[in-house]
Amino acid sequence: MTGLPLRSDNQSGRHLGPQNQIILDDDVLEAVKQRAEAEGKTLDQATNDVVRLGLSEARWQGVVKRGRDYGREMMGAVSDEEAVQIAVDAVRESRAEQRGR
């Protein structure tokens, strides 16, 4: 494993505050280095891109799961009124999550 210091501000190239440090497995670090070189980016920029992509993927998987759960609930609705209530509850839940971010 290798410690990788990351600047807080990788856009300007200036050091604006204390450095963060993350520990990456050697193979992961090598993959990020290769990506940075291939894309003409700094290691900091490529690392930020990869982490953002991973976080985005995790959020997307949550959306997919909620959609599947919602679909199962809708299939179980025995009346139009129950289906409408399921939809209303799903919208309220989604809005509450958005406010919590």
C-alpha cells in the first residue's frame, strides 16, 4: 500500500491548506497513474475523477435499488388509491433525502 498525498486545491496548483492523505493499494495507485498519464492529467486530478465516478456509481445503484423496490410495491397495490399513496410516499421519501444532503 502506498500513501498518496492529495492537495485540497488541484485546479490552481497552489497549496491552500493541509494536505489530505489516502492509502491506496499499489495496483490501484498504478491504475490511477496510468489513467492520469493517458488523459494528460495530474495524479490529483485523475484520483479525484476516479473517486467522483465511484461515488456517482454508488448513488446510481441506490436509485436503481429504490426503483426496483418501488416497482415491487406498486405491483402489490390492490387499488388505485393504494398505488397513488405508494407514489406519494416515494416522492416524499426522495425529497426528504435530497433535503438531508
